[in-house]
Amino acid sequence: MDVLLMLIAVLAAFYFILMRPVIVQQKRRRSDISQLQVGDEVLTTGGFYATVKEIQTTDEGPMQIYLEAAPGVVLRATPAAVELVSRRAAEEQPAPAASGDA
């Protein structure tokens, strides 16, 4: 009986310490990719920061994302190449309130 409880405790610890953070990260990444928009800044798995210029979805094959790494340098990538998504700064930050002091 004690061995069974110990086994259950070890499996629970394994799940919460090792597996749950990975599952949460995968869900967040899938959500970020599904909400990806033109103009978003992304970090690729290769370590490059780029801006999304175009997103093409097709019935056949993977979705293609066109990334601008530098002015005039456009790269074609799949969603698997996107590590982290940073939304457009203008959309995330509210406009500053007008000051009545001027």
C-alpha cells in the first residue's frame, strides 16, 4: 500500500515538475501562431528577429510566413520556425492621455 502511494506521488511530481510546463508552453505557442498577424515581430528558432510581411495558408502543405529580417531581405518560413511572437507595439500600448498643462 505504501509503495503504491509512493508511486502515485512520484508520478504526480513528474507530471507537475516536468510535463505540465512543457504542455503549457506548447499551448501558448500554438495560440501565438494562430493569432499571428502581418506586422508582428517574431523571434525565429534560428535566433533572428523579423517582422511578418505576409501569411499564406494553403489546402496542401504547411502554412508559409514571409518574414522581413532587414529592409529588402524577405525570408520564407513555416510556423515551426517561429519561437516567440511579439505583438505590434502600437496595438498593445494605449495612446497617452492629453495633458491639460500645455
